[in-house]
Amino acid sequence: MVDYELNELRREFLGEAREKVLEMRGTLGEANAPEARERLAYLAHQLKGSGGSYGYQQISDNAAEIERGIESWNPDQAATLDRLVNGLLAAIDTAAGELT
């Protein structure tokens, strides 16, 4: 595969990842509800797996940390999860900015 083709796939992944993280940010306020936590864990799990597949280990690691936080949910963790989600968004935006 030519580099520009791989970069195009990465751009597509990063765009979709950004949308998922924005959804996560919107859902965090409802994290006390089990269905919201289920959705958050699902989105984090998707990003964890696909991030590494595209060569973005930082995105994968950040998503794994969010997934662990959701699985061991405690309302006192809301601020920490918010920070982690914002960090994931920053990692996605950094990766997108580095594509040629």
C-alpha cells in the first residue's frame, strides 16, 4: 500500500475516532446511568482495538484506561474520566495534525 493510501485510511479512522470521543464527552454527564456507562465502555473498547491497528498506540492506551475506569465506575471518578476523555481527544487531534 502506498503511504498516501495508508494516510487516507488513518485520516478516516481519526475522523471517526474524534466523533466517538465527542459522543463520549456528551455521555459522561450521564455516567451514573448503567446504559450510559455501557455505551462509554463500548466506544472506548472500539478505540482501544482500532487505535493500535492503525499504529496509534497512545490512542489505544488512552482508550484502554477509559475502559478500565468505566468498568470500575465510581461517581467520584467523573472528573478523572473527563480528563482522560479530553486527553484522548487531544491525542487524536495531535495524530491528525501529524499526517502528511
